[in-house]
Amino acid sequence: MAMGMLLSTTCTGCVSWFLNGAREHSGGAPASAIARFTVPSCRTLADGSQIAGPQDQAYFLAQEAQGPVLYEVGLDGEGAAITNHWTDESGTTHFFVWVSGSHGWVYSFPGSREELPNRYVLAGGTYEVRQRPDGVSVPVGQPLAVCAMIPTGAAPPVQPPQQQQWQQPQQQPQQPQPQPNTQGQQPAQGWK
């Protein structure tokens, strides 16, 4: 499968709804959005090579009545509202969405706005989905690539609800240019 297909969570026109951990969304940016992000590039973890991120998607973090929701919206205003999430002991909120028997994506938002959020790409067959006692699904496996999520506007701090705590990989200091925070980390161990 082409790397580009791995990088995009949704595919315009083919969302007959294959995504787990999300619901369909239409109508563009959600009114409840508190932050907007783009993913200009990604880095493969195998060799560190840079690849283009999903250029036709925007990401909106929203605080809604049921808690935080991450929206991935395409140029046509269609996309996904990712609701499967948990907050770990470091205060990082993780969203996880996947296609059964295929690819998955984890979006990790550090509790501190000093650090960039990351988007991890999981290739089909390289991870498994486990359900926690609270009903949240988490991946166990090694990601293929990591992408820094770049904010495109100011937003207030996100204060998601507290849930059962899970381990998070240690965050590395940020580089002068936006880079994913995964050098030397083992993300799969942090998502157990």
C-alpha cells in the first residue's frame, strides 16, 4: 500500500463507515473547535526519512459535553469525529482510530502547550487493539511513522476529563523546527 494512503485517516467518498473509534462528520470545522492543526510532514521510524503528511486534511481539537473530540476534516468538509480517547498519568490525551484488519492512527496531545502534539501511523498487521476496562480501545504495536501536528491558530489550554491513567513514552525536548517527539521512544509500550 502506498505511504500516502497510510497517512490519511479518512478518504473522501469512501467513508461508508469503516473507522472504529470515530463517527462520521460533515459540515466543515466544528463550532466547538478550540484549536486547529495541520500535518505538513511525517518521519518514518524505520529510517528517519521525511514524507509528506496528508495535505488535504485539517485537524480540529474540540471540547464538547462528552469530553474532548478530535475532528479530521477534508477539503470537502467531510471527515471523522474521533471520540475514542484516554488521558495518561502525564496529562497527555491520546485519540485512537482504526480500520479493522488494517491501519490505525494515534493522536497524542501533551498536557503542556509547550510541546507539539504528534500523529502516529500504525500499519495494518503491525498492531493489535485492546479494550480497557473502561471501554476505551488502545493499540499495542509499533508505529510506522510519526508526524508533528502544527497549530495554525491560538487556543486556550485543553482540560480533558480525568480517566484511568496509562503509561506514556517519555517526551523528548523539541527541536528548533517542528519535529515529532519520538527520538529513542518506544510508543507501543506507552499505549498498553
